[in-house]
Amino acid sequence: MKDIFVIAPSKNISPMLSDMISKVTRYTNYTLVENSNNIPNLQNKKIFFASESTDINCDISMLHFFSKLYEKGTKCLLGSVGAILVHSSTDHGTKRTSQDIIYLANNLGCSFIGHSVVEATSSLRNFITRQKNLNLPLEEICLIMCSRLRNRLLEYNPITINNPKILVLYSSPHKTSNTLDLWHMTSQHLSLCDIKELQIENGDVLDCKGCSYTLCTHYGTQNKCFYGGVMVDDVLPSIEKSDAIIWLCPNYNDAIASNLTAVINRLTVLYRRMSFYDKTIFSVVVSGNSGSDSISKQLIGALNVNKGFRLPPYFSIMAIANDPGEIFNIPQIHELAKDFADNIKKEIKA
């Protein structure tokens, strides 16, 4: 899988996105896919999705392309590994566009390397923080990031981990949680895995204080954080030791539960010290009515795009269940949970 496939269906590619595509295809064999009516076999490929986000914060051409992919079935990207180049005509929209693409491709069998996106807003001001260290023009920094992403995608060749260490993070009460029930349906098929379940209770983890980079790095080198407590004593060490983290996320008002959001925000101290590229994430998301996709996209943005965790294919199992125990009434839910468990065992890689 040394060749690259570049999916770029937009008819109005900007000069900036064109330069980004040129950077990732330079000195590399590649196939440019532009026509949604003539899509080649995209299984077991290294894929760049090149997206032009418009002033309405989406790429209509890319969405049309995915509608054609979905007609081919939910395995049409199976075995492929993806990354994204996205340019916006405004200073907004790159995150939403990226999350939409990753979510759609993931449900077709595509995995994504950690830090899977290079975003270029219209002003390129999203690279100012990097400019403080690199002391280069913003456009040049963007293209350097594209080149690095290409190299990581080409070199990516993980292998399955046997008897993996799995950390399960949740905040729901045991007796009434459909999310926990769905997880336990799954975990009964993971007997050979080393599983640790960790409940984040109210008040256990305070949200990030927003320390300066220097102060956060100082604490990180000592395996500490400004707040200390269970985050330092248990959560961060458990994440560091794990091969995979499974996030159990009941849908609270179309947002990740505040306790788990605090954990994500406090990951920075560990993130300063180590890479998460060899750690895989999964999620169990249950909604009372709708919106599970919103939660999954938030996890994608926070953990794969921002923090750099590996995103395996079909990373999330989602369901709708409101009353306690209703999860058991969903048709074929036990079969779906077993399939999800099989995917977990197959897709914990490094």
C-alpha cells in the first residue's frame, strides 16, 4: 500500500488546497479520484481526502462523493487508512468538515492515523502557534505539515496486539445505564483481554485550569498536573499503560458527559510527554432519542484529530434506548455487541 489515492471531488479547488495536494503527492505514486461516478476500488488503500470547505462550512461535492460510496456498501473502504487535507474559504469550518469526513469514512471501514488532519483556514492563522517555534511563513508551515502527514501515512503499518490492555472510562451509574449494559454485552466476548473499568464520578476530575505551555510541560515531566488527585494517581497512569481506551458515552444533551470531557481536557499534561499514535480508541454511545453521531464526532475531533489517538474502522457502536433496560429490547443487539467485540480484538494495533 505504498501508492496514495487522493479523493478531491470539488470543482473549485483553491490555490492553497492545490498546493497542499501537490505537497503530499510529490515524489509519490498517486491516483487522483475526482469523479464520483467513476470510483475505483478503495479497499486496502492509503487515502487522502482533500476537501474544500465553503462559506456554509461544508464540502457539498465531498458529501455527494460519500453518497456514491455508501451505495457500494459499508465495506467499500475496508482495510484502508485515511488522512485529510482541508482548506476553508473562511476562518471556520475546517473542524466540522474534517469530523464529518472521518465519521462517514470510518463507518465504511476506513481507519485514521493519529493527528489525521492538516487544516488551512483562509487566513492560515491556525498555524500562528507553530510559527512561534518554526519562525517560517504560515503557508510554508502548512505545507511542511502536509509533508509530515504524508510521510506518516506512507510509513503506517501497525500490527495487531495480542492480549491487549484495555481501559474503559465511564461516568454513568451502574443500575440505570443502558450504555453500561451495552458495554457489558460487548465485554463478555473479550475474555482474553486485560480490561480495567474506571468510573469518573462527580467531582473526581476538575476541568483543565488552562496552565501556560511551560507550566503544563513542567508538570508533565514529573508525571503530575496542577490539580493532582485521581487524574494523576489513576487516570493518566492507566491511559499510559493501555493499548486501547473505550469511552462509554451516554448522550447528555448532544454532548459528552462533563466528567469525561474534563478527562479529555486534562489529557494535555500526558500529551506533552508522550505520543498517543499507538493507542486505539473505541466508543459506546447510547442516546435517549437521537444524536449519537454528534457524540461520536466530538470524540473523533478531540481524540483523533487533536490528541492523536489512532481511530480504527467502525470505532463506535451506537444505539437508541431511553428507559432503564430498554437496550435489551433492540433487535439483534447481542449480535451487534459481539460484532463490535470482534472488531475490538482485531483492531487494537500499534
